[in-house]
Amino acid sequence: MAYVVRDQWQEHYADGKGFRELGERERALLAEHAPVPDGGGRALDVGCGTGSLAAYLSSLGYTVDAVDFADSALARARDEHADVERVRWICLHIERDDPADLHEDGYDLVTMRLMYPFLRDRSRVLHGLGERLRPGGTLVAITPVVEHTPAERRDIALDEDEVRLLAEGWETVERLEADQLAVLVLRGPCHTGTRAVERQRPPTGLAVTGALAVVTDEAGRVLLGRSRRGMWELPGGKTSGAESFEAAAVRELAEETGLTASASDAHVVTMLADDSHGVPRLTAVVRITAWSGTLANRERQLFDRWEWHDLHAVACLGPVFAPAAQALGATWPGVIPGLAPVHSYPLAIDQPPVPGEPAEAVRLRQQMTNTVIDGGWAPSEPVQQALRTVPRHRFVPEKALKTAYDGGDRAIITRRDEAGKATSSVSAAWLQADMLQSLCLKPEAIVFEAGSGGYNAELIAHVAGPTGRVVTGDIDPYVVHRTRRLTTEAGSGRVTLGSASA
């Protein structure tokens, strides 16, 4: 019964089916370990089904947002709990939909009952829910475990490795038991700093060459696999014979994940030179710009599962295979802080921009633009359209969307010196709009920008139009490198990078 698509759940609830009723032991543990804060609290029940847990949380005194992606489940919940107050029933796919309906100020309690094993991108969803907790908030996950689940139904249960991964990164973890269900009470920031690790087994041979595929989905999330070695890895592996790095990346992607790509859509971004257990290693970072197929786990002996991860959260993954961590940093400089130095040889390639952003980014970009317009900073239509169009978050991939699209007086620091002083940033949106407005640019304008970052240059390029050109430069080689990569990923193709002397 491990349904994976919305229609299956819609039919499940429409046929009158349900799930195990909320037990008295579960009720008691929730009342004891997740009491309502003084003055009332707000709870989020994820995967609420027909609403029994949401109704119980309401009886404890919580104001509850109960979400499910099956309309049939919510229809039954509204009918069966028509007399329950302080519950808002919301149709939402927690993995895919824009969370606009969720409470902006966060929650004191988040519950996930009998639904966590059904998630595809478990780590991403859990991290996102952790970010919605208010200070002192609690996340409670109630789930079957393999030990107490019949073999034919173990796809809806967690083994001990998955339980440990679920609990990783939380400040405090309490594991309780309710009628053979695991009840995990998690508190504190859900943040596990990413660290680059090596495989324990040394490679064979005098040297090793390989290719790693960097792939993103329609929302701009990057694909990583949780390997049986207990680390996150990119698709990839060793080259075979005279095989090109592009061909190796495409082949490994298909063999490991079921996704298919053409070698013409595979671009070697850089070569990484290091060693593994004293054996020289050369790794090609291959950016895949187009693919097709359905994600699957084709090598179960090597990987537990594959997930799509938000770029701003890749710094919170825990152990990541060292070349994969370096490849992520090479593709989006800054997304993983504190990586050890590695010899990297960027290649001058003609990689096309790679599309992809979540609906939430579109909504937040419009809100930011409206804030800037309402403040009087962008009276002209060309500047307004630039703000509405250029994806600001893709030039600060290490930041959460809300931070990237803050329409207030906030600059986003992207580089600091050894003393901690900010040396590079993406300026506040209103300030960039005001500067762009003051330029009074005409179509076909050619502009030089001193001090780079990418986003402001792309705003200028948008106003200058298809026949305009922008040259941007900086005295810091890292900033130039970062800007080149981010404008390649998300840019118009009309921004040229170069260094600038002081």
C-alpha cells in the first residue's frame, strides 16, 4: 500500500478506507511531551488524513493547520469533525506545492503521523518543516518500524538506519513507543552541518578517473542519493576505457537513477584533482542541462534512495562524499561553506542556462517587487519587469527563498574576509531598483558594472534588452568565479565576466 501519487490516495479515501485510529497511548504521549504553550499554540498536522489527530490537537488547545493532498480525505475530515473548532483544513502536497497557505509565523508543534515513510524527499521535507518551528517548538513523528511490521508491508515502515537519519541534527531526541509505533519527539534546530567524507575502502589502481552528474529538477533542486555507506552522493562513477566524461556521467545517471540524458546535454564544468587514500583522483563535474524519465533506485545494493534537495539546504546534509561536496561547491560556489581546498580546473564551456524554480519563488518574487514598487523605488515599467523576471534566489543559492526575496532593507552577504568583514553582497532590492532607475537605460545600452555578484548585472541586462550588453567585474577572483557560474546557470547570456583592478 505504498502509494506514491495523489490519485491513489484520492481513491483510497474516496472508497471509505482509512488508517489505524489514533490510540490512547499516542494521545497521552502527545499531551505529555507536546503540551500547549501558555497563551495557546499553533500546530501543523502534515498528512492529516481524515483528521483524528488534528481534532485531538484542537482539544488540547492548539490552533491547527491540517494538511493533506487528497481532497477526498479532507472532505471526510470536514464532515467527521464538523463540530471541531480551531482547525483549518488545507489541501497541500507538502513535497511539491507552494506552501503559501501555511502560517507565516511558524508553529509550536508539527506532527507527522503514519506518513513519513511515504515521502519521496524525506530529508528535504523534514528540514523544511524544522525551519517552520518557532523557538522551543517540537516535531513529533509517529511511524511504524520494520521490527513490528509484516514483511509484505515493510515499505510503509522505517528501519533503524532511517530512524537514525530522521533524528540526525536535532538538538534533543526522545524515542518513545505507542502500541509498537515509534514516537520520535524532536526539538531544537534541525541542522546538521555538511562535512565531506571519503569512502572507507581505498580505490584500486595507480590513479582513478570518474565523472559526477549534477542534475536539477523542475524546481531547481539537486539530485543526491543516500548510499549504503551512510553518506550522500551524486550520480556518477568511474570512466570505462576510452569513454568520455560526458558519456560516463550520462551512463551512470541512467544506471543508478533511471533518468536518461543525451551527451549533448552534458557539460564538463570543471575538473577536480585530489587523492583518495593516497591514490590520485581526477573527477569531472558534469552539469546535465536536460533529462527525461522517472526517478528510480536502480542499484539498491548501493543506494537506499534518491532525493531532490533544495540548494540552500545542502549545507545541512551531514556526511557527503568528498568529490560530490566539491562538485556541488564548483557548480554553485558558496552553497557548502568550509570545504577543504582542492585543485579545480574550470573549463570555458558554452553551457546553456538551466531552468527550474519552485512556485513559491515566483510568488515571493512578485511580493518583493510589489514592496519595492509601493515604496516608490521602481516607477518605470522596464525596471518593474526586471524585478519580476530575474530569479534573485538563483544568485544567492545558499539562502532560503524568504531571505532571498526579502523586500525590506536587507543586503545578502555572500563573501567575508578573514576578519569577518563583508566584502561582497547582493544589495537590498529597493536599492538596486533605485540605482537601475537612476541609470535611465535605453534599449541596446552597453554597460560596465564594477563590483560583481550576478543579480544586479542581470537586472541591467533585462532592461537593456536582447541587443544590450553588460560587462561586470570584480577585484576578487572568487567573486568573479562565483558570478560566472551563477550567471551561466540562470542568466540571460548577455552578461560578460571579467576581473577589475582596484
